[in-house]
Amino acid sequence: MPRANEELEELLSEWAELLAVSGADAFRVRAYEKAARAIGGEAEDVRAFDDRAILAIPSVGKSMLARVREYLDTGTVQELEDLREAIPGGMRELLRIPGLGPKKAMLVHRELGVASIADLQTAIAGQKLRGVKGLGAKTEENLARNVANLRATGDRILLDAAMTTAEAVIASITEAVDVEAISFAGSLRRMRETIGDLDVLVASEDAGPVMEAFCAMPRVAEVIAHGTTKSSIRTRKGFQVDLRVVPADSWGAALIYFTGSKEHNIALRHRAIERGLKLSEWGLFEAESGSSIAARTEEEVYAALDLPWFPPTMRENTGEIEAAGAGTLPEPVTVEDLRGDLHSHTDMTDGVAPLERMVEAAAARGYEYYVITDHAEDLAMTGASREQMLDQRKKIARLQKKYPAMRLLHGSELNIGKDGGVDYDPEFLAGYDLLVASVHSLFRLSREETTARLIAAMENPNVHVVGHPMARLIGRREPIDCDFDAVCGAAVRTGTALEVNCFPDRLDLRDDLVRRAVERGVTLAIDTDSHAPRDLENVRYGVATAQRGWARAADVLNARPVEDVLAHVAAKRARA
DNA sequence: GCCGTTTTCGGCCCGACTGTTTTCAGTCG
């Protein structure tokens, strides 16, 4: 049984959006959003919670409890069903367009009958928006651009949504039937930042029951194909999942084939041909005799081609096969290499869980250190005052006694202003153990301004990590424009780490920039930027992104012991 | 709708920015 948390988060988020477009009190909308985030961010499955435990989740009160109970008992909430009836189905998707909030969405609905993104595109094409009072040509142009941006990611879904679905599918199948092996494959296994279709591969000698179990899953909305070796379904959320069943004897070859990438596979087949062999999803064979050389495991197949096993994240044919042949393929950083997390939030600012819960979750991962970096005062909406920060520092010191094996460090996520300045003053900043600084506004400055802005921030002796350096949001916001090589140069010169942010809608630095940074000797920090205990699990996505950029443990600040991290900070401060 | 060292009501969500407007509404972080 999959966790109920994600389902409830989705349900309450939808509820919040429907309330917003129906003109409900903004605080009420916010209460639903907060409850959704808090439940989704809860590390344990709420299905197993009693009422007291549910009420202990931040932002969940009696009202929310009743709804959670109704959902867990009946699979639905009547009040939400009624709200869905009352509001056109396409209104929610309109809210995904940046620059179009609940008010404008309702405005175009009321004035132009727009009830979906397709309707909006038609209205934009006909220049109808500029005729509506309160909107103008500029708004129309901006929305046109933002819709196009959204469409560029198309029907692809973010990594974590794909992973959640894939894990649930695998759980459903393994609960129903015995299989010899099962794995997701394709771009999800390679951990691409967005995923088109999900591929699930099963090794079994008896495909029939596997197919039956797959097509009978409760999350199936539509069976697209139901065959003997391949079936496809569409989930209720609209994701297509392809299932393939292969004999266990071909498992390794099939897993390579279906994991891809296509370019990696083509290169492997060329390599096979050079050796008088033939590679397919069924195995590696002698070209002439057709006798099998290897097929059962990925390792065997790669070894028979004189190659090491490649982490799926590195299978993009961007030089990995040549590098392996030359013995220069780096050993990429792994989740196990990470000793701590340098960027996390609590409910003192925009996190959803109290300090104690976040620290508990970090300790449960076995971290050697954990840095709390709540937002600083310049972020008007959420940033903490000096008094709050000092108070938090005392709480951390007290909490430290409970965790002898994990060093708790006090930091902050500073805001990088237009000219590269940050919050507070040097004296106050000197009181922190480590500081992250990030761009949170003014995303469309010129390349020159942005480059200068980032470099100025890095020259500050109290900026030790640049958080989500390109400030992009996948599918929603383009990265800021900068001279990345100049930024890398400054990072090396000033001893500043660049973050690989693990949030599934950020993954920033992106894989290709990681690779450029690593080539230029930049130190990275793989941080979850957690806002809830559950977010700590996102570390796998950041590590995958770093692997895709060929980063080694040696390139990563938080793969080092705490003494080295503190020495890194001290060294930068000493240069000032 | 949640919350409480200001505790069962009245705050919570502030400031920058954009675009549309002549003084402000909507959106975003």
C-alpha cells in the first residue's frame, strides 16, 4: 500500500486552488496549502496515525483531521467533491501558468469564457485579452510566453512524481505476484529531470499474472495495451506506464536496453560489432554463431564488452564509454558519501516542521552534521529577525546535547540583492557556522548584471555556498543568465561552493553545469534545501544530478568530515 | 483554517515588482 501522504497533499492542494479561484479568504486558502505541505512532508505514512498523531502535524487542526479521516476511511471527501462540481475542470491547470493567479484566471473565465489552457491560447491568439479591463497587451505577451514555456516541458513530469508512481507500481506488482526481478528503467532510472513515460521491467517466466496484476492496479485509469510481454496503462493522474516482462536469463541485457539512453545503447552496439558480437535486449551474442556470451546481469554484459558497469545516471554517451575504455571515468559521488546537509529550513521561516523534527529526521539518516539555514531578514515575507535567529541558535545548542553523534550547525540562507549584497552586517554574520546565499528575486537582469551580482556575493567572506545558483524552476522559470565560466572562476578564487539543489523542481546546478563546474575545479555542495522532514529524501535526486555531471565525492563539500567543512568556512573568512 | 510565553479571538501576509493604471490590483517569493 503506497503512502497516503502524497494523495492527501495532492487533494488538499487541489482544494486550496479551488478555494482560491472561488474567491475564498486568502488565509483560509493558505491554511489548506500549509496543511498539504505539512502532510506531504511528514516522513511517516499518516495511514498508520491515530487522531492524536495527525493533530501533531503542524498546520493540521480539527477541521483538517476530519477531512484526513474521511479520506482515509472512504477514499474521498464529500465537501471537495461538491467544490469540484462547482468549478470548471480546466481552471486549475490555468493556475500553473506563471503570472496567472486566481484573480486573473477568474477574470478571463468570466469575461471570455476561458476554462482551460487551450481556451487561453485561443484567446491570446485572437488578442482577446487586451480587450479585458485590467489586462493589456503586455500581460497578453507575458502569458503567451509563459504558456509556451509550460508547453515546452509538455506532458513530461518531474522526477519525484515519476518516482512516486514507479515505486507504487512496483509495490502493487510485487504484492500481487512473485517475480524474479523488477526495476523501473528508462529516463527515470537515468534520473533525468523530467520523465515522459514510465518504464517498468520485470523478470519472470510467467508473464500472464504479472500483466494481470499490472492492469488491475487501482491507480489505472485506462489500459492502453495488454499483451503477453508488454502492457501499457495510463494512471488516474495521466502518466503512461509501460510494463515489459522478460525471461530472467535476459534480465541484464534487457535492463541495459530499456534503461538507455538510446545514444548510450548505440555506442554499446558499435562496440559489440567491433568485437564480432551482437547486442540486443535479449543478450550479447557471437555475431556469426549466435551463441550467447552474456545477458543475465548488467555487469556481465558490460564486462563482456570490456567495460565497467555504469551508473544509469552516466549512460548518456557524453564520453563515458571512451573514458571507461581509457580508465579515466570518474567514480561518481553517491548518497552514502554524503556526511551532512548544508541547507535546510524550519517552521521559523518557510519550513513546515519545527527544528526538533528536522534534526530528528537528519539524525535518522545517520548524518555526521546538519546545518539549519532559515531565511534571513531581507526576505520580507518569511525571513527571520536577528532576535529570532539568536533564539534559534540557543535552541540548537540545547538540542545538540540530545545528538552526540551529529554536529548541529547554525547557518542562514541569505538573500542576494541586486548588486550582490546580502542580509545583516559582517559582525552579525560572523556568528554563524556556515552561510548559504541565494537569488530570490530579479531573475531577468542582464547577463553582465547577473554575473557581477553572483561574483560580488561570492566575494563576501560570509558567503560559503551559493544556493540554487541559476534560480531556475523546471517548467516554470528560466535560469538566470550569466557568464557561467566567470562564475566558476570566482567560485574557485574565493573558495565558495556552488550548490546542487536537490529539490525536484530545481536540480540546480543542472547536470551540464555541474560538469563544467567540476572541470573547472569548483567545490560543490549537494543540499536538500529541506522544508519538511520528507524533503531530506530528495538527496538522491541531487546526487543523481551530480553524477550526471560526473562529480566525485572529492568535489563535494558535504562529503567531507565536519572539521573540513568548518575549515573551508574559516579559510574563506581568513582571506578577508 | 490554524494557532496560542499576546491562548479561544484576532492575527496570520510583507514588500518588490509588473502592468495597468492616474492611485492600485495582482502575482510572486
